[in-house]
Amino acid sequence: MAANSRTRRWSSEAHAMNETKLCVCVCYRNYALRRVRDAFKANRNVEDPKAVERLMEEGWQTLALIQRQQTVTKLSETQRKFFSCLSASFSGRFQRA
Amino acid sequence: MEFGSGFKYCIIHPFSSGSLESIPAVLGQFWNRQLTRPQRFRTVGRKLIKKHEQDEPRPLYMDFQATTPMDPRVLDAMLPYQVNYYGNPHSRTHAYGWESESAMETARKQQVADLIGADPREIVFTSGATESNNMAIKGVARFYKAKKRHVITTQTEHKCVLDSCRILESEGFDVTYLPVQNNGLLDLELLEASIRTDTSLVSVMTVNNEIGTIRFMRSQICRSKGVFFHTDAAQAVGKIPISISDWKIDLMSISGHKIYGPKGVGALYVRRRPRVRLEPIQNGGGQERGLRSGTVPTPLAVGLGAACSIAQEEMEYDHQRVSMLANRLVQKVMSEIPDVIMNGDPEQRYPGCINLSFAYVEGESLLMALKDVALSSGSACTSASLEPSYVLRAIGADEDLAHSSIRFGIGRFTTEEEIDYTAEKCIEQVHRLREMSPLWEMSQEGIDLKSINWTQH
């Protein structure tokens, strides 16, 4: 059970981190990466099953939100932000800011 | 996919000129699926960028006091109400109205009111903090004008507050503009001494938008003297903890676009116990308890609510991060450049608003030199004028230092790289401008510039 919970947490975190790397706007991308990482770190030691379930649900909802917002942001793309070349190192797949 | 050099705006823009004949061609390609889905999105999006701007990168954004980018979570909350749930929240007869009203009331009750510790019936949605300030100041003063004709404010308030007071003066009210100390703080003894028997309202902003000073708010002075206390909390809400009961606030203005929410929405807190009465400025169908008639824009209200809710959750995290970034910027700049003054109190301040004066350098020149960074020398509403900020004048800054000030705004989305880049560029450009400055040269030679008698010739 504990192993399943850890696996699900790792999976949720990995999915969220991968999606944030695809964020179009560099300022949102950096914030999302940092916030997701810090949120998982802060809740790493939560053991109560109900709390874990709630946090996991929040995590999946946040992931869905990031995916929706990526689509919306691409609809009104702007030119590259000045700093995008430095921040692109966060993402192996993302080619444009 | 390129459409020719004459194509400057996206063709789906309703008012773009000279492009109507191209619409069928592009729509045909969409419909015929000649473009892939990502290509279609990129094509449409790219055409919104003007041609001459495509190769020019956008500057870093360091002006969070002027406005803030909308948090994606706020936009996600708003979109359904922009697209699908478009009912009028004041329509009582069908489901479109009910669902819209439900969303608006959720935003009012569980989000905006919760953030400041208010009752939901005390929250009135407005078009922004400017309207809220106008409503509070003019509304309260006019309602109680039979017996109370005196209003108190400070010299460093936002323009909308000062202008509202000016209008009251033209209507025959007495207005006292209290001076502030050199650190931007208000002397509470002076405030207490200024209150008269016919004072109806005291208006003091919580966090100053230009120098970031936090006014001391835990004061019983106004409540003990039976005077209403209004505060413009546009820069404070969601950034520092606010309790309207502890601070004995009777009216509070809230702005949506200062807390990563949408532009065009705000709120006014109007206390019910003891009741604050005010004369409405906008009359009509009696919405918002008759205080602000007009259809409440449901998507914007939902956005404001989402922004308040996110701010409440993220306040501590954002505050720690903004403080860290602000210290990083200030230490970098002040350790490398001599003769830099931070305006405002160094302790009682919101860390995300840093106003620095660089001696011997003209502020507008430095702004132009830092063209890669979006900065400001004062408030956005006075940015069109080349006059130095009236706030800096009010805190007693020298004329030359007032001309040399730059405001750095740090927010939720600011990164360490942006701070480092801004600091390095600022240091480089200040050194460059000072090398060109005869005043800097004279000061290096030990000449006291204040002793010079400048004459015209």
C-alpha cells in the first residue's frame, strides 16, 4: 500500500514536471516548475491516507489545469521574452519561449 | 506559414485592414486541414505580433506595482464564464442567471470576504480600486454632509483619492492633506490632532504604490473619535495579512489586477456593524445593495475571487520568495554602486516594491538605458509626465534625487535570473551614465553641489 502510494506520488510529480516544461510563457514555466517541486517537497512526509488522497487529487487537477492553459496561451503567442534562452535550459523539449 | 509582408495583424481580428480577401484562403487551409494542429495555433498566434516586433525580444517585467500578469489558475476559473456560462447574474428566472449568480456569490463569500475577514454582505464588486476609492470618499462625505464637512487624507495617496478630495473641496468640503515623515510613515499624533468634531472620513492607504511603505494600521484613533476609516488596500490585499476587524477598518478598496487577477474589476468593503452609509455614485437597477448599480461582470468577479483565493493560499510562500529576491537585488545594487538611496522606511515596507534613487543620474535616462527591463520611475498613472513623483516630494526627497528614482517591482513570477540580470544591467548603466555626468565628476573632486549657486545664462 505504501509502495503504491509512493509510486502514485512519483508518477503525479513526474507528469506535472513534464507538463510544466512545455509551458509556453517562460515566467509561468519557471513558476510552475518551482511551485510543483516545492509543493511535493513540502508534503513529502504526509502519511494520513485521506490527506494524501486529497493532495493527489489536487495534484492531478493542477496537471489538467496546466495542460488546458498551455493550449490557451498558444492561442495568443507573443515574441520571445528576452530571457528565454537562459530559461530554456529548464526544458529539454521546449524550443521556443 | 507566411502570408506576405503586408500582413501585419492576425486575420481573425475583426478590424484588421486590407486582409478581408485573405480570410477565405486561410480558413480554407484550416478546414482542409493543410496545416497541422500546432501549425494552425502558431500561425494564428504569430500573426497577432506586429511584424517589426517579431525579431525584438520582449523586456523583462519588473513593474508589478503597475499591474500583474494574470495567474493561469485565475484564467482557468474565468474561462467557463466567458464562453459557456454567460447568464446575467441578476436574472432570477432561469438557470443561466442562477449559475452565474452562484459563481458570483461564491467569489464574494468564500474568496474575497474570506481573504480580508469580512462578511460577504459587506463586499461590493466595482470596476476597480479607482471606482472603489471614488465611492468611498465621495459617497461617505456626501451622505454625512449635513453635519460633517471635513475629510482627512495624506499627501502620498493615489491620484484617485487626491482627485476625489479635490472634487469634494470644490463642493465646499474642507480637506486636510496630512504631511508624512521622511520615511513615508504618517505621524499618528498629527492625525489625532487633525481630527475635528465635523470630520466624517479619514483615508490612508495601506501600502504605498511608489515607495512600498506600510502604514501603521492597528490604531483605534478613528474608531474612538467616531470617524470612518477608509484605506486603499490595492497594493496590500493578498500580499500582507489583513484583518478588517483588528485594524478597525470601515471601508477598504481592493483591486483585481494588482493580485494577479483580471483588469476591470475590484471590490469595496463597506462595514455593516457599525453601519457605514454612503451615497451611491452609480445609480440604476439597485444591484450590489443599491451601492453600485450595473450588471456585475461574472467572469471578472470569478477571476477576482480566484485571485483572492490563490493569494490567501500562497501569501506566505510568495512573501518569503519576494523578500529573498528583493534582498538579493538591493544588496547587489547597493554593494556595487555608491550614492544610492532607498526611499521609504527600510523596515515597515512591502519588500516587493523597491524605490531607489541613483544620485547624479537622471531617472528617465536610466529607464531608457535599461530598455531590456520594464521598469517605472513612479506610478503608472503619472508616468506620462516628466515631473518627479509627488510622493517623493512629500517625503522630502531632494529635487535631484526625486528625478533620479526608479521603482523596481518584484512579484510571484519573478525569477532569480531576472533579478541578477536587472541588477547587473543597472550597475553597468549607472556607471556609464555617471561617467558622462559632470555632476558626478564634480562630486568626485570633492565639490559640495549644494553650495553651488547655479545661475542661468
